Amino acid sequence: MKKEKLDLIYKALFHNGGRLVSRLQGRSDESLAAGKDWLQGLPQLTLEENSRADKIIALADRIASGVPEQRKVSSDQLFKPLADIFNVFKEEKQQRYQKFSILPDESKLSIASREESPINQLDYQRLLEELAESFNGLTLDEANLSVFFNIWQNFFSTLPLLPGDKELGDISLAEHSRLTAGFAVAIYDYLEESQQDHLLDDVSTFYESKSLLLASFDLSGIQDFIYNIASKGAAKQLKARSLYLDFMSEHIVDSLLEQLELSRANALYVGGGHAYFILANTEQTIGQLKEFEKAFNQFFLEHFQTGLYVAFGWKVFSAAEIMVDTYSGSDYLKNYREIYQGISRMISEKKLSRYDTASLRVLNQGGRSSERECAICHSVEKIKTVHYGEDEEYDLCIVCQELSRFAKEIDSDYFQVASDGQSGLPIGPGAVLKAVKKEDIGKDPGKLYVKNKWSDDTVATPVFVGNYNFIKDDGTKAEIYDYAGLSRDSQTKQGIKRLAVVRLDVDDLGAAFMAGFTSQKHGRFSTFARSAIFSQKMSLFFKYYIHQFAQGKRLTVIYAGGDDVFALGSWQDIIAFTVEFRQQFLRWTNGKLTLSAGIGLYPDKTPIHLMAQDSGDLEEAAKSNGKDSITLFERNFTFKFDQFIEGVYQSKLVQLRKYFKSQDERGKAFIYRLIELLRAYDKLNTARLAYLLARLEDAASKEEKEKFKEFKNIFWAWYTGGEQERQEAEMALLLYIYEIRKD
């Protein structure tokens, strides 16, 4: 990267430092010059004065904020905390705020509250002191960019750009600084190619120029790549495949940015096989996008045939189109939507016609010389017999061979993408992925990543991965085939020997991403900054905070994307996990987003791809119930989430446990009879139930009679209370039967 461009990124990051100093001093003018004065006390961070760079950054700062003019904070709002971004998402509700914290404990989910705890001058003083300490030993070079981005995230993620401002009070200083750097470099690249520096002195004309490009990619084939594998080796490879695809998206992002001489500041968001980039509208940029896309799809064809495919889309736009005060509300919203919709159309068109004639010819010739296929993924390309010990041997393709090795390394903290001259798992054109030990970092060149760590003393880029795995009493990780046995009580041997799979995802997330911030103030809250923050927060909830909800439960998270989860484990803990995940998600989004889930129950020998397909069908059944629903075991057991939690899980099932825990084997037969009557509800069976309950009450001992009478009244109310009550009662009885069975 050119030094001029690198310096521009660092100057943009530090641009808003004056806001911190002004707040420390109790000044509402937010003097940017104050930040430069503060930096003079840190000589290792000195940057040369550059008036051209200052003009570019001033433009970028305004574009990143989404408002064309500099705004000042009101003196009475100076110490307001960061507003919750969900305040302006969908319908308006009571305002919530994030609690300020330096180096926040990100291991615990921080849910915004109505409490408005101010950020006082002492907080700002402590922040600046600790910030200066974090800079010790750092220099402003390219290798340290990821370190500085991490510092900004750790120190400024709960600090508002403009405290108390309705339109900027929910944008963190961390995100705004990163976006400012991204826009600054995009403007720089545009001016370099167009040779129109005069636009820096004619701001209104620059705002109207088509200088910028929003680009995106979509990685297709993720679900099939993970789940559609043969049962041989599935347990060993499943999580490795999921982790591999997480790194695949990260590598696509970083290798594209490297090719364009950009940094992570230009990546709005990455996760779940998608990413968005802020780029310059230049012929060079568009040409490189096309070449990059072609090269990556050639790599996919060579290694996965048609299994994986990446489609890029982009849309040219002007700064004016994303600045809320430039157009009327309706025109602004129309322009903003058209940018994203244009990208979506381009990606969709590419997916419909993926391959040219030459690529199809190569595909049709593939595998002719081989009579074998990969035992795991069924590829017929470059097959080799691999021996595992004395008794096992598989025919495997190159990727599955390396995935088998990679599966042994997935618990590592550090991973590196290096040139393909080194050993490792192929991850892109001329690149391999491998785990590295901390003491070996720096021995080989390559891009370094650290897994599930917010801060680190290396130059690694953090990557968050939902990879929780239950640890058994013997200290080993539970495997897929263990969970059916783990569903049984180790002492009483009670509990049906089945494992469960849950698939869940957010309802209508695509529509929420496009229109979630359009409901209030005629769409004025639809900005790139909020789209980026929203996407990042969603990804963190699903990929990082998921460990908090899984902790201590007998389950394994196989895949967690930016909005969906696939996990398997003991059926009791899968249900508990799903309920907790949903309840926390509702709290976190202030009830403005919902999710749906399907839970399937299976013997331990069921092939993974069949479990994935069946639980996916159950998830679709839940979505067909008007969303915000859960389907358990079969389609007719579909409930609204609140109905299942309040009517079954925390109510009827609890009452059944309370009564039947003191019953003998006759109680189990009684339960099966009750289920039969529920399923065959009519007038005649209502009479049969009344007779059965009356007879059993008469036969009960004196000690049991009062307990049974209470149960009789409760169950009679369920039975005669309507179809919903009977459905809930049947589900509760089945769950209780599964808890006490000994097979």
C-alpha cells in the first residue's frame, strides 16, 4: 500500500479524537484541533501535515455520518450515553441506551436498557489515559492496521459520535471512524484516477459526482457443502467444514482488499457468506472486481466443481444519494434502496448463468479418468486412497484429505492464510489455510487470524465463530454419536435415547436489512453506518454470544451464520438452548425481530444430511405458521414461540412432572391413554375421559386422592379448553414420556 494512502487511513482514524478531548474539558464545540494537540504528546504517532488529505477526510467524515454539514452537540447533551440502534429500527418504542465501558467484557451479552447512565468527564479522562497506554510500542505501519482497528473497537464501541443527537446519537465513534477511513481511501482512489482534485474545493459538486461504488458478494452452496456429505467421516469433518467456510469469507474479503490496496475500513460487513465494501468508482476497481470474481470461481470449479460459487455485484452512487439532508425523504429512501437493489439484481443474474461455454466444457470432462469417488463429498476429481490406522481406508479428494487433517486443528486459536507453496487446506487461488501456534507466528508470511478473541497482542484479525462443543466427564469433546446416550440420566437410565437437531434463523431478515430503518422519520435513519452496525451486531449475536447460551449444555454448534444456527445434542438441552436463544434475542432486539426454529428427534445412527434436511423442513413449517414459531419433532406440533414457552415448556410440562414424579409404572400407561384420548377428541371420548378420571379418583388411596383430584381438574380443563389447549397438553405429555422412558 502506498504510504500516502496508509497515512490517510491513520489520519482518518484519529480525525475525531478532538471530540474526546473536548468532552473531557466539558466543551460542546467538539474541536477537532484539540485532538491534534493531544496527539502531539504521542510522538510515535505523528503524521505529516497534508492539506489534501485533510480535505479528503473532511468530506469522508460528512459522508460517513450521512449528513452534509458539521453538527455540534448541545451542551446539555454532552455526556449522554450511546443510544441503542434498535431505537430507530422498525416501530418506535421506549428509548434504550448502551452502558459505557472501556474494553467492555464482550464475553457477556450487553443488552441496552432504559437507564440513561451518563458518560462523565472522569470517564473520558480515564479513556484517554488508557488509550495512550495501548499505543505503547506501536508504529503507524501497514502491519499494525488490524491492531489499531481492534483498539478503536475496544475503546470506542460504546461511545456515541454525537451524544443525544437523534440521528447520530446511536452511531458509535468506533464505527464512524472506521467508515470515515474507508470513504477517505475510496475518495482518494477516485481522485487519483479521475484527476479531479478541484472537486475538493467544490464540495456540492463532489457530492453529486458518481464517485463511489458499493460492492457485495454472495457465496452460494454453504448449506450443501456442510451437510450433504456421506456418513463416513461426517462426524470428523462437519465442524471443520463449517469453520473452513467462515475463513473462506474472511479470505475473500482480505484478498480482494489487498488486491485493491485497501484495508478492513472499506469492508462494511462480512459474515454468513456475504460482505459489503465501500470502493471507488474507477475503471481499475471494476476491472479488478471482475478478474477477482473470475479467478475465485475458477478455483471453486477446480476443487468443488459446481458445489461452491461466488457472485459479485456492485452499484455506482454519489455521496448525495446517501446523505439524508440532500433530498426529500421519499427521494432519499428511493435512492438508498436502489443502491442495494441494484447490487442484488446483478448477483441474482449471475447466479442464473454462472458458467461460460469453456467452463461447462471443463466440467463435462471432469472425472472421466476416475472410476472412484470421494467417500465424503462424492467428488470424482483427484482421488487418493487415505489410510487411517490399520482398519480404515477411504478414497478422498484433495480437499477432504486436507479437511480431515484440518479437523484435528479446529480448536487452535490462530490460523494463517499462506501461499500454496506451503502445506495446508486450499482456500483460494494460490492460498492455503492452516493452524499456527502462537510461538510460530511470524515465521512464515501470510494473513493472520485469531478466533473468538476481542483483543490480542498480535497483528491478527479477529474472526468470530460459533463453535461450542460440550466436554464430557472424561475431558474429551462429545461426538455426534454420543448425544443420544447423553440424553439419558446416567444414574436412573431414564430418558429416550435420541439426539436432537435444531435449525433456526431470523424471520424476514432480508426485508429487515432493506427496510428496517425506514419506518421512522420517512427513512432518514437508513444509512450505511446503521446497516453496517446492524449486520455486525447480528453476526456477533449468532457467532459469538451463542456460546453464552450454549455453555454447560450437552450440545455442539455445527454452524452459526449471520442469522441462522444448526446445532445438535441431547434433546433436552437442545430445547433448553433454543428457548434461551430466542428469549435473549427478543430482549436484545427490543422485540423488533423474531426467529423461527425446527427441532427434530433422531436415533444416533441417522445420517447427518438426513437430519439437516428433516430439521430444515420442520423450520419451514414453523415459518409457515406466521413466523415467530417453533416446530418440534413433526409438523403438527407447531406453536407460536410464546405459546410453547408459556403454555407447554414452563407450564403444562412442569405440572405433569409435579404430579407424575410420585407415580409408579401404572402412571406411564395412564399417560399413553391420555395421549390417545387427546388425539381422538370428540364427544364420545370426552365421556370416556370423564369416566376414566372418575374411576381412577375412586381407586386412589386416601393419601393420593387429593393430588389426583387436583390433576384431574387441571387435565379436564386442558381437554375441554379448545384445540390449542389439547395440542399443548399432548406436546407436554410426549416430552414427559421422553424424559422417563428407559429404552
